[in-house]
Amino acid sequence: MVDIDPTVRAARQRDRRRDGDADPPLTLAEAAAYLNVSQRFMRRLVAERRIAFHKLGHLLRFRVADLDRFLAAGRVEPAEPNLLLRRLRG
């Protein structure tokens, strides 16, 4: 996994304060680190069109909001305990 360079992080925080709430796009390595997955998996998500991205020439960029939506879409709620099993046990 790739950590974001502290100088890049500081520059992005300055840009964020200047631009308001607009988050600058993340690189492939930064997006992979944000989701805690490999860069190869990120490329697979892009190839399968399972995640939103921007393509600038040969460069890929990702918005934090899009990554958050991807995570939210994959959320699975815990299952309710089966009432029948409770009756059998208790």
C-alpha cells in the first residue's frame, strides 16, 4: 500500500481550504490506499466499470465521494437471528 506523501497531503489541505469543500482527485495509488486494496484490484474495478473514475489521457483519477459511494453500495447489513432457531435453542 502507498501512503500519501506529507507534502502532497499539506498541499491538498491548502487547496481544500481555498476551494471550499471540493476534494482534489486522488491518483490510483492514493485511491487504493484510501480503500485499503491493491492497485491491481483498483485497475480491475476500473476495467470492469465497477467504480467511477476520470481518465486524463492515460492517467486515472478518483473522487473521494465516488469511493465513498462505492463502499456504501457494497455494505451488507447483519442478518436478523432466525426466530425458529431461538425457539429450538431456548
